[in-house]
Amino acid sequence: MALVDLDALDNILDKKPKIGVIGAGRLGICFALLADRAGYDVIVSDVRESYVKNLQEKHISTNEPLVNELLKDCNIRATTSNRDVITHSDIVYTFVATPSTADGNYDVRHVWEVVEDIKKVGKDKVFVVGCTTNPGDCEEFAYALVSHNVSVYYNPEFIAQGAIIEGLLRADMVLVGGEFNQDIVDLYYAIQGPKMEPKIHFMSLTAAELVKLSLNCYLTMKISYANQVGEVMTKFGLDDEIDNVLSAIGADSRVGSKFLNYGFGFGGPCLPRDNRAFAHAAERVGLKNNIGLTIDAFNDEHLNFLADNLCEKHMNKKVPFYMDCITYKKGTDILEESQQYLLFKELLKRGYKVVAMELPEVVEKVYNDLMFTWPGQFQFIYDEGQIPKDVYKVNL
């Protein structure tokens, strides 16, 4: 009998699968950096040549905390070739863009492009879809790849822009659609560390797609509920007690305090789109008057309520309003479905002057359009020392 080479056995047991990430944008690069930090061999791809060049030079323009710090010391390789990533990797993650269509559906054409690349150069792979899809999409990807012996998983992340690294390291829950896979489990334990003990939930592909949408739809409902309570209290003349009342409601463990604050409606690149996609999924199976559409309509109405209330309290149009950001979340550069930016423009539309503190890169995106429509009515500043002495602060 041959003696067992214990060193060789340890190497086999400790060997980590090679990780590929297709779509190294805001989320994809964060995931890749943490996999690299956990000791995995990682290669990423992106369609933007200049961005890939910056990745290769280990510095990108981003507002996400810790990204450039991790990038500086990483061993990640970057390319514009999806097929190079597929060929090199054992587990291929994709975080490509899935924009919303007019009816609220997700356009997954870019995921299909990755599927086609896998069919051409990849066999015996694990393919993990990390971008948001419609219920049933991943089953179709799996069917298209079954003859190539490619296992398909759905593994979306529940993170907040401006805190992606933190969200990945401390996720409340890890959602995985597909049969149990030890390599995926090991990856999350390696990323989050042994103290976290990731709470990983495996289920069918379509069930996981529904969880992603319905969880975020629940959050939009909770945000809207808090805003509805705040509106009623405002009309009762009790707006100074809104926070106290919501704190009492949130103290009940059946409710909880997270996302239970009065203020702007939900916005950004995730919650509004997932809310409408859930409504669309419900309509596909014949369910009408669903919660998603009702919440979406209330969110629009709440913006008008905020504008009406501010204008009723502040009749003097010579004194400007002041807002501490116009992006959907302070500190980010994201204007997508920003309730703050919509309110900013609504106040201008009503003839008020508005001063806002914002990042230069955000101002650059909107300045020309605003100047064309409301010249002289707005001002952007870059630090608190520039706030005019006489302003009406929008504190929500």
C-alpha cells in the first residue's frame, strides 16, 4: 500500500475554486475584492475599456468606502473578455446590468449574452447570477446550459449603495437559489469570517427570485407605512411627535424599528425597481390590485405631500430652501429615482429658490439642465461653511 502524502492531501483539501466575476461595476468589484481578500484566485471582466484599465492600475473613481484601499493590495486580474473569465474560472458570477422595462420587468438580455459565452467556451462550470432577474429567468438559463453540465444558481445581494463592502461582510441573510453547494457556502464563510456564521438559505431558483423581489417590496411597504403615519400626524398638528410615535411602534418586536422613519419616500436603483417588478410578477399570474402598485402610487403622492407641507409653512419665496443632498442617499452619486432630487425640482417649479450641498460629480450631471429651466433659482455648495445665513432647512 502506498503511503499517503499528507502535504499533498492538505493542498487538495485546501484548494479553493477559481472565481470569475463578469460585470465588475459597483457591486461586482466589491464582491470580487472580498473574494480576493479571502484568498481566492479572482478574475473580473467589464465592457468599459477605460474602467478595466483603471482596475489594472489599481485605482478607480468611486464613492464606495474601502474599494480603493482593497484594490491597492489585491491580486485581481481584469479584462474586457467575458470568455477569458469563463475559461479561467470554476465558479462564474455575473453582476451585469438588468435595466427595467416600461412595464416594470427586468431586461435580462446581458445575462443571456453571458449564457451564450458560457455555451461557447465553458463546460463543467458553476454559474451564479448575482443581478436581479424576473421569476423564472434562472430556470431558463439553467435549461439553456444543461447540456454543458453547468449548474446555475441565483445569489443576489441585499446591500445599500454607499455601504456595499460593509453590507457584504455583515449580511443578515445570504439567499441562494439552486441545490446545496458547499463551495458557495465556503466562499461566504471565507468572506464574512468565522465569527459571522453566514445565515445561508438555499431554495429553488424561482423561489429565490421571488424572495429577492418580495423582501424589497416589503421594505417599500414599511417605508410607506411610516410616511403615511407621519402624514396623518402632520394633519393632526402633531408633526413634532412623529419620531416618538414611530419609535413606539417600532419597539414592538412584531414590527421592528428598521426602515420605520418618516421622511422622503423610497428611491435609488433597487427598491423602486424591485417593487414594480414584484407587482409585474403578481400580474403575470393573474393577481390584480396588488400591494406593489398601491405602494408605488403612494410614494408618488407622498412627494407632493412633502412639497405642499413645506410650502404652506414657508410662504416667503425670497428666502431659499436648503437641502443637504439631492441624491437618493447622502454621500452617493446616484440620482436614479431620487425623491430628494424630485423635491428639489418641485420646489423650483413652484417658484422657490433652493440651495443644496452636493458632490461636484453630481452637480456636473444636472447643472446644465437646471440652468436651462430655472436659471438663477438654485445654488450648489460643497461644504457647510457655504450655507447661507438665512435659509429654510428641509429636515426630513
